[in-house]
Amino acid sequence: MRSPDTVSGTVKVALAQINATVGDLAGNARQMAAAARSAHAEGARLVLAPELALTGYPPEDLLLRPAFLRACEDQLAALAVELADCEGLHLVVGHPLAWGEAADLRSKSYSLPRRFNAASVLAAGRVQATYCKRELPNYQVFDERRYFASGRDAGRGPVVIDVQGVRFGLLICEDAWFDEPAEAACAAGADVLCVLNASPFHVDKHGEREERMAARAQACGRPLLYAHLVGGQDEVVFDGASFAVDAQGRVQARAPMFEQATLIVELGAGGLVRGSVAPVPEVEAQAWGALVTGVRDYLGKNGFPGAIIGLSGGIDSALVLAVAVEALGADKVRCVMMPSPYTADISWLDARDMAARLGVRYDEIGITPMFDAFRAALAPQFAGLPEDTTEENIQARVRGTLLMALSNKTGAIVLTTGNKSEMATGYCTLYGDMAGGFAVIKDVAKTLVYRLAEWKNRQPSRRADGSIGPVIPERIITRPPSAELRPGQTDQDSLPPYAVLDAILERYMENDQGIEEIVAAGFARADVERVTRLIKVNEYKRRQAPVGIRITHRAFGRDWRYPITSKFRA
């Protein structure tokens, strides 16, 4: 086993932090080629792209399609040829690999071969070596064992490449969280560990990554380079922040979060690591960056021309509007205020004020005539029955119908405004305020909604009139939240205080604590039983909700797979 002290001279390595789009093989290859050429011009002779950068992450069941695997094979070969004129360049690309007895993907008698999550070294116009991921995650949003076999299953060992006299050992994401793959690379002679990654964001995940990779570098006595993906893919967001640590586990280089970048890292004699170090934003800024990135890429990558938001004068729609304008620009965002007989005057005033501050198109469509028409049509059926949530839900569904009609007519997507606390407890209306195409704050608890709104107002923001100041009217933040579906209504008529609700939600839903454990922590049994019951009985609603951005380690989406029909109550 070599020591990193054997490194002599200086070697430049580039971490290509690209924003890949799933299935856009040619576009992803172009991004990697551009980053590689730029880095080569700066003197880098090794460029690391992220995990599955060729396909985008996660490609999901595209990996089960023979045509997709054939296209990946062809695009990888074409990328190698494309960069053949870059003398001395080695580009490491993450891609799926079909391998085994049936790996002739052009055979008419095709049967699916084993698939591997791979990283190939492209140099001198061809694939020089290929490493297959050994540790396959199958938790949270990951289900890699559905698609891939471990590199161990193919008898594939470590891959170590020599670039300008320095030996680099390849790892892929989860490999670096376990001892054996890194130890095997070091035993094969690696001076430096190179880790290709596609690690979905959640708040503070970046700190966890750096801590674990620092421990890995220290344990191996080797510098470690971490190339990460950036951008949104359906509900998951990748935050970038690629980094390099020295053999002592100290961060010596870091790329920005939520930005495409090529980070140049210099490796010097004795394992010295140098590069620019971008700051790590505060928690609220991380969450904000994830929401903006998720909206921008969901609409941009799917070709939506703009967004429509039902603006109520409340805190949730205000936050969604602020995110959408930062992500898309005011010219691509339209707001519709749809007052009912129960809408307070201050809701109209604050909605108009915020729309003016941001310079977005703002329209008002009163729903009273439509609401009255529904009530009149249903009067014979409801004779003798008191008004209840039925009439409240009719209002929400009228609004949902109006927003979806505007969406159908213009092609713009409706951004829903429900938060995680509401989604958890069912404090939302199917085919009403849940109607839409993308749920921006689906994983943002109500207490965090307020924190983000206050954080945003503290940031210097240019308003439509050219002034600098808060974009969310203060009264929207300070007034008691209300759905305004009946006279004098507030959210706490139906729910515990949000500070209590969100704390129970975090313990039960995100951290898997049981009812008795939460009660033992000091919460009132009545509140715990009420909240957990609401979470369980509203699973059927959440299954019909739009996809939304994940910012916590447990969201209502890919990493929440509870049955709708269940009698378990603990």
C-alpha cells in the first residue's frame, strides 16, 4: 500500500458539478464535455463527473428498458471520442452498465443482463477502465437494489488509475460510507480517493456528508475528492457543494451549493490539497435554495411556460409566490385571488400588495356566484342538514376548478400551496387546494414556513418599483392563519398549535417514534393521539397529491410508503 506522501509535483483535478436531466443523454454528455474541456484548458488532467451523470439520477425504471441501456452505451462511447483531442485528459463518468451473458444489447433475442451502477474512465478516445459500485443503498429515497447488482457479484474489484504519477482510486457514493471499498482501493495502491455522488438534499445533509467523508479520509490516511450532482429531479433536489478533504479530514476546497460549477483542486507533494472554499449557507438559506432549485428545474426541464398560484393573502401562498418569482422570474408567474363571502378585507389588500411588490400578473375572480350555484343545486339533497365541512370544501373545489381551467388554457402549471403540517393531518381538500401539478412546500412544516418567510424578508430584495425591501407584507406573517371557509375561522379551531403539531409530526413521521415514546417526552396524550390518528387516516389523500420538493430526511413521497388500509395504531 502506497502512502500519499509519495505524491510529488502538483496535479490538478476538476470536480464537474453538473445539473443533469434524467434521460437527456446527449445533453448531459455535452455538459460533461464542456466542463472537461474548460478544466483541461486550466491544466486539469483528471475530471470527475457525478454518479450516473450520463443518465441523470435517479433514472428509475428507464433502467429496465433495453433501448435505454443501448443508448447509454452508445453515448458513453461517443463522449470518449468527442474528447479524444484533449491530450492527457481522463474523464470519469457515472453511468449504468449492462454486463453478463446477455449483455449484447443489440441482439434481437434480448434478455435483460445484470446492471451495475458504474464509473468509467474515458481517455484517448475510449473507455480505459470501469468500476462498479459495491454498496447499494435501499433506504429513504433510494431503491438501487431494484435495479443494480453489486460490483462484488461480478467479481469486479477496485479500479485505480494513474494520472501524472498520482494513483486515484474510484468509489461511488455509498461505497465511501463503508470501510471495505475504500480499504480495497487503498490496498490496490490508491494515493487519493475519488467519490462520484448523487446524494439527494435534505436540510443539513451537507454537514453529514463532510463529516463522514472526513472520517473516511482520516481512516485511510488519504485525501478524498467528492464530486456531486446539482439540480432538481421531480421531488428530489441535489445541492452540489462538491468538496475535497485532506488526509487529516480537513475541508480544503468546496463548490457553491445549488449552483453549477467546476471546482479545480490542486494536489501537491505530501498529500497537500488546495482549492477555493465556498461558505455553507445557514439552514433557512439551504431550504430556500432547495425550493427555488426544485421549482426552476421542474418547470424548466418539463417545458412548462410558467406558473399559476392561487394567492389567498395567507402565509403559505405568499411563500410559494416568493419562491416561484425567484425561480422563474415575475414574467412567468401569475396569481389569482378568488374571494368568497368569508374572505377578510385584509386578505384582499395583502394579496394585492404582495403581487405589486413582486410585479406579477394579478387577477381577482370572485367565487360567490359559483358557490351559491352549487348550494342551490344541492339544496334538495341537503335539506334538513346543517352546513359543515362540505360547504367549506365546495369553495376550495371551485377555486381548484378555476385554477386548473387557467392552466389548461395557458399551459402554465398550477403550484399548490399546502404545507407538510396540512398534508400530514389532512387539513386540505382533495380536488380543491390540492389540485395542481407541483407541491412546492409539501415538505415544509408550518413552523418552518414562518421561519422561511421571515428569513426571506431579511434578505435585500429588489421589488418591482425598484426599491429594496421585504417582499412579503408583514401582516401576512403576523396574522393568525385561517382557511377563511367560514366566519371567524382559524387553523387552531381544527388543529393543535403548530409548534405542538410540528414537534409531534417530526417525532412520529420523520423519526419513527411511537405514541408512548412521544407522550413520555412530555406531550399531551390527547394531542399525540389526535395528530397520529390524522396522519394515518389521511394517507388516501396524500396518495392523490401532486409530487413536491423533498427538503427533510423523511418526506411524504418516495421515502414514505405506508398502506392506506391498515389497522395498526401505535
